[in-house]
Amino acid sequence: MRFLRREGVLCRTCALATFRDMQADTMVLGWWGPLSLLITPVTLLTNLGALSGIRRVPEPAAPGFRPPLNPGKPLFKRPAGILALIPLGLLGLALLAIPVLMVIGALTGGSDTDPHPTLTVGSCARNDTNWPAQSLQPEPCDSAAAELRVAEPAAGECPPGDYLAYPEYSENGSTSLCLRPLKG
């Protein structure tokens, strides 16, 4: 990473030529470093302040002791300017993508904060872990993977041999359900 600066007494034409050459070099060579990815856009914007100063310099009234430099094509009509559109476009896309993804996440409700599926009385389920831990998943009752039938507790208690499901698996999130084994 390098920071270059050209100073001198320049006419408007020579200053514009120098600015365009240095800005074009920055647009092509400024991206090739880890920190440069962040610093180059700032440098390009900061250099626009120098351009506004150049535009305030009056045109040369009389020819100097040597001919003025050729300012050349504007930046985005040079190969360096066209090539610089790739990283500038990617940077702009990244800066635009972050707020767009945040808005989409907010509108869709973000990530699912309730990892427990809802079980209803009469449905079937399987437990993807070992008891007493519960990782219950709904299953069709005619499926070979179905292990448990969901039942409502009688008088607040499950019959002997049934398991008690965590309340998070009920529709209201606070009622415990009974889980009756389907097999032996």
C-alpha cells in the first residue's frame, strides 16, 4: 500500500492531466491488498476534493514556457476506469445487499426462534434422541418411523407407560401432552 502525492504549481490543464493519471492508477492498482479494499474507495472519494480545487483554477491565459500536458480522456472512458467498475460495482452491491437483506429478514420474521414443532392430540410423532431428552418430530401415523401417539392427559396425568411431552410441543406452548408408545 502506498500513498502518493504530486505537488507543484500547475495550470488547470496540467493539474487535470495529473489528477486523471493518478486517479486511473488508483482505480486499477489500489485494490490489491487486504486493507486496500477498504481504503481505496475512501481515497477515490477524497481525491474528488482535489478535483474540485482543480476546477476552480482558471484556464491558462497565456502560453507558458512549455506546452500544457494533454488531460486525455475522462476517467471512465479509459481502460483503467472501465476496469475499476468491477470492484466498485462489487463494493456497491455489497453495500446495497446488507440493508436489503436486513429488511428481508425483518419482513420475514428472521430465523425461527421456536425449534419445537406443534403436536396435536391424535397425531403421531417420533423422538430423534434418547429419553428422557426430547426432540419430537411429527410423523404420519401409518409411517414406520412413527413411535408415539399423542394423547391428552386424563386428570392432568399420563397413564403408566406413557411419556410426558414438554409443554413447548403443545399448540398453546403451556400444556403437557401424553405420548403413548405405538410399539411394544
